[in-house]
Amino acid sequence: MVNIIKLRKGLDIKLSGEAEKKKIQLKSNGKYCLSPVDFVGVTPKVVVKEGDHVKAGSALFINKNCSELKFSSPVSGKVTAVVRGDRRKVLGIVVEADDKQEYVDYGVKNVDRMSGDEVINQLLEAGLFGYINQLPYDVVACPTDKPKAIFVSALRDKPLASDFEFELQGQEKEWQTGLTALSLIAKTHLGVGARQTSKALLEAKDVEVTIFDGPCPAGNVGVQVNHLDPVNKGEIVWTVDPSAVIFFGRLLLTGHVQLTRTVAVCGSEVRQPQYVDMLVGEELQTLLSNTYDKSHSVRVINGNVLTGRVVKGEGYLGAHSSEVTVIPEGDNADEFAGWIMPRFNQYSQNRSYFSWLFGSKKYALDARVKGGQRHMIMSGEYDSVIPMDIYAEYLVKAIIAGNIDRMEQLGIYEVSPEDFALAEFVDSSKLELQRIVREGLDMLRKENS
């Protein structure tokens, strides 16, 4: 019998521009970039140089602190640039793809005859282990640490999030192979949504399936960990994006690293919001060239509208991005009488506007913060949208104060920045909660190292 967990806290933000379940064909311009920034907690050491030729699956960089942790190229081709920022920080390795792709052959494996250690070694050798994260700290997992459990959430419920059931179509075998491989390492939990109907999800083998019924952020893997097997000090769990599970399955079934994922091109500024198959690290310029009206002032987001990064200049698809979102910037908005005016076409969670009268209406929200930072108001706003057994507002205050003992007591080991994305949206104090939580996790990790 499938376990069902009902959640009441949360908030479903209804935005216009959801991707229609159709795929468009995209002809790449051949430029790809794998960025170490996408892999939190990794100190990169580049193992290629400009002019080198690499195959798909060849290592581009490794983790200085764990040399067996490699990160492989999504394509075969010529390394054209190693992009660096301040203090020579590695921002990305650019590869110009060959017309005919070559793959490193890691060998086809029979997952039914493998052990957990063999699965880990295979992922390490192919440069895919870095797609596994861990709690606490929400960083790339360490292969020598043994997790007490592994969590996969197939429910994407953030605003305009891509539909994983649509991505899964035709890839059920790779999905099940990836799940079976993870189950050999540790007990694996699969979280699905109450409205999801795919047999590949509800009848998945070798994993414990749990249905989460409730508003966003029920799909956050941190929320699911909190309700199924909370993380205490000294414990570790691994978390895996569902697209990465398919990557693992492809590797075992074909012996090749194939990092194609289905991405939603969405947002109120997109002319025809649809899906497209893209490789990790693929340049976004070709995708976005005719997607929206260039005369409009827009914000392009690499990832989800709540948690993604703003694309500036040349952008490349992030390693964990399932959406490319385009929304109005809002820097050209000119509202008569400002905040005094009653609003019918703008959304407010606390009924400050009259929009709450319109039920399921969808809104084209822009990127404006609409207010400046102010003293933190202890009003229970965070707790109303975070369905976890923590005192979110007190935890944020402890992080700001740098009180590590207090942070531990208030449950920082089981949270990640994305768990505070909705709280950041509704926050009257306009604090950058995801950045604050990330800094707190980094502080705690440094202290415990």
C-alpha cells in the first residue's frame, strides 16, 4: 500500500506562461559550457586546457578536495575557453561540439548483478556522481560517506515548473534502471504528487513510493526528507534530481554519458511556451533568439522563477535546470499613485490586493521586489508556507546572528535554500532568505570540517 502524506502549509502561485506539452526542435549552435558553479561545495581543478579535444564523458574538471569526483563533458569537441572570474575562480569550461559525436565507452552494465559500491564507482568513473547532493549542507555528496537513505522527488510543483511525467515518456526503462541502481546503495524513497498518474512513478520497483498531497513546496526534496526520515546531527541522506536518475540509467544501459534533458521554455513573455530537449550546458542564445519580443524589458532566468539564476550575456543551461523562464523585468513600470492604488491584476498572498476575489486567475508578475529591506517582522509568514517541523523565522535570525549552536537546535541540518524560496516571496521584510540560508549552511559546514 502506498503511503500518503497530506500537507496543508504552502502556496501555489498561479503564473501565466506555463509550457504546453509539446516539443519544439532546436538546432544547437554547437557551444556548450559546464559550470562548476552549478555544483555547490565543489572546489574545481580544471584537467583540460584550451585546444584539447575531449569526448562526451571525458572529465573537464575534478574536485580538488576529492580527486575521484569528476565532472564530464556533455559533448565531444574542442575546448575553446576556460572562463575565469575574480581571483581566477573557474566559471566554466566551454567546448565547441564536433559534427559527429564520440563517446567514452564505460561499458554496458547489468544493474541486477551490481553492488552498491560498483554503482558508485561507475558513476564516479563516468563523471556523473556530482549530480548527487546531500543533506545536511545541500552540497555535492562525498562518495566515501554512506547515506542512511536516498531521496528522489518526481514532483515539480513550483510556479511554471516543468512536468516530469512529460519528460519521463519514452524513458521509463532508463528511469527504473537508475532507481534500481540507487537502491543498491541505500534505501531509496521516491516522492510523487497526488495528481501524478504515470505507472513508472506509482509502480516503481525497488523503492519506497510516497504520495505527497498538498500545495507547493510539497515537491521539495527537503520537505519530503523532513516528513519521512529527518536528518539529525551526524547523519547523511543523499538527494537526486529525477532527470539525473535518467542520466544514471542511460549510463548503465548504454555505457555512454548522455546528458539530454527535457526543458520547459516558459514565462509570460514567451510567445509559445513549450518544451525542448537540450543538453546540459547548451548555449541558450539559439533557444531564446525568437522566443520573446526583444523590445520588451525582460528577465531571463536559468531555472525556476523562484530559485533560478539570472542569465546575463551568454547563458548556458544549468546542470540542474529544468526550465528556462522569461518574465517582465518591471523596470519600466509606471503606476499612478503607487501602492495606494487598489490592484486587480497583481497577486498578493495576504489579500493586500483585490486579486484574491478572482480565484484561479493567472498573473504575469514582473521581477520587482516592491519595497526595501526592513527590520525582520516575526509574524509567522515563513511558517505559513514552509511545511516542515522547524521554527523558520527563528532559524533565519540565528543564521544572521551567526549563532551556530542555535542554528543546530532549530533544525538547519535538514533544510536547503530552496525550502525558503516561498518564504522569500511572501516576506514583508524583503530579505534574501535563500542567500542567508546558503551562507548559514556554508558557515556550519566550515565549522564542522
